[in-house]
Amino acid sequence: MNRTNQSTIIKEAINSYLDNGVTDKQDIYTKVVDELGVPRPTVRRVARDLRTELLQKIQILQSDMPKTSVASEETE
């Protein structure tokens, strides 16, 4: 299994556990390692990459938000 394909499969597995309500990070890592038979450091690396990608998407979406409405909502 090449690295890109393996990363995609691991990301899908992580997202699947998150969608199913698993909230403990270590529990997710353990389940992915058991399910896919990949090394734990690989799962941690892919999880870090996934976090980075999601944070970048969030920042892009937040950049379009008008700052005045955010400030007015915070003061309410």
C-alpha cells in the first residue's frame, strides 16, 4: 500500500470513528491500528495531517466572515 493511499484510508477510518461519536483520541488511534494493522506512529502522523487540513479549511471559511457581526455577537 503506497503512502498516499494508506493516508487516505487512515483518514477515512479516523473520520468514521469521529462520525460514530468516539471522542477519545487514544481510543481512536487504538481502533484504527487494530482495524488497519498500521503502526501507531503512522496513525498519529496522519491524524496530525488531518488536523492541519481541517484547520486550514476552517481559517478559509472564517476569513469570509464579516468582522463586525462577529464582534457584535460576542458583546451580546
